[in-house]
Amino acid sequence: MTQSSPDASEGPLSQGPYSRGSRASLVPPPPPKLVRRWSDTVVGFFSHLGRLSEMTVKTLRAGFKRPFEGRAIVAQLEALGVASVGIVTVTSVFIGMVMAVQFAFGLRKFGGMEYTGRVVALSFARELAPTLTAVIVGGRIGSGMAAELGSMAVTEQIDAVRALGADPFKKLVWPRLVASVFVMPVLGAFALVLGFSGAMIITDLQFDIPSSFFFRTALATVSMADVVSGMAKTPFFGAIIALVGCHFGMTTSGGTAGVGNSTTRTVVVISIAILIADFFLTKLAIVLWPTD
């Protein structure tokens, strides 16, 4: 009586991780949650960067074609610039006072309190006025853009603009971009004057440094290159604010919750992008306008 040959499934390969019954073991285990989260963050970053670059190119191409949307640009200048004067006034004056008090207390320990005006004026001209104004005003302007365009996106108004044959980048993004680029230098110069004035007043009242001496020493220290190197950053900050705000607004989805999420992300991204751009623009300004 012949013995039947053993089934192939009962051979040595039928057991262990390579058996047919253990095919699930051939599937690699899922990556850890932390790795998956970081990979999703990196992919999302480059996805947003690509769509933002695409929107920028399309906006610039459409913006230089007729009509130039003059009325829309003027309306955005008022909404972004005039409406931001109040917050710029309050923040600039009190930041100037805080900086003057801090420097005066610090320099008094070394017997150099008379240098307060020079240090405050130089720091405001090169850094504080353009950058802090961009961060503070950018949060207000960018969140407003994201909320407005996000509401239009979730209610399909942007799709209606396309259906009517108009270019949404021309109608919605271009006026905001132009207005932000022109508004930020004006607000930066306004913040410089107000911040310096606040510092001059507080040092005269609290530290008995005459305003005339404070003003004279500051003018002797700050050169035109210092002012230009600071104010030259503001158009780039304005472009960052407008493009980021419009990008997150136009890509909003998910109803009212999506609008809130886009607004929050806009404020965070604008603040980080301005600080990163400030570093590279400062390095470039030092090369272009050396102050030896």
C-alpha cells in the first residue's frame, strides 16, 4: 500500500513567516505615529508651497493685463492701510517706550545712559519698525484675507467668478497683493516715527534725558542706509502677507470650521515666514548698504 505524498502545504515552508497562512506577516508594519506625522507635515508643506508658487505666477501674469482693477486696489488700500493705523499707533508707541526703558536701565549700570537714543533709534530703523509692524499688522491683514476668501470658497462664490468668465486671481488676489506691497512701507515709516517719539518722551519724563539731546544723538547715529535697509524689507513682507492669506483663503474647505482653521494657519504661517524672510533680507541689506 503506497503512502500518499505529503501535501505541499505541509512542507517546511508551510510553517513560519513564509507560509501561505501567514501572508499578513509579509506586509510591513505601519510606520510609527511620529514618523507618519512628520512625513505628512513635510508632504503638506511642499504641497502648499507648490500651490502658493503656482498662485503667485498666475496672479502676476493676470495682474499686468487690462483692466488693472484700479477701484479694487483703492478699496483694498483703505481696508488694509487706513484700518491698520490704530493698531500700528498703539503698538509702535508702547514698543518704543518699552525699548527705551529697558535700554536706559541697562546702560545706566555701565554709566552710558546717554547712548539710549542712539541704540533705540538704530534698532527701530533697522529692525523693530519694519519687522514688528509686519508681524502685528500681518496677522490682522492676513487673517482678514483668509476669512473673506475662505467664506467665498466654501459658499462657491469663487467658482461662480470662474463660471462668469473672470479670473479669480485677477479679481481677488491681485488687488490685495498690490495694496499690501504699497501699504507696508507707509505703515513701517509711520511706526518708526511713532516708536521713536514714544521713546523720546518716556526718557525725558522718567530718566531726565532732554528730548533735544535724545533727538540730536539719534540723528547723529542713524544714517540713511540704516533707514533704507529697514524700509526695503517692508514690500517683501507685504507680498508674503497677501499671498499667504489669499492662498489659505482660496484653498479653504469644510464649511465654517474650515474657515476658522484657515484663519489660524494663516496667522501662524505669516509670522514664521516674516521672521525667516527677515533674516535673509537683513543679510542682503548688510551687503547692499554697509554701514562701516
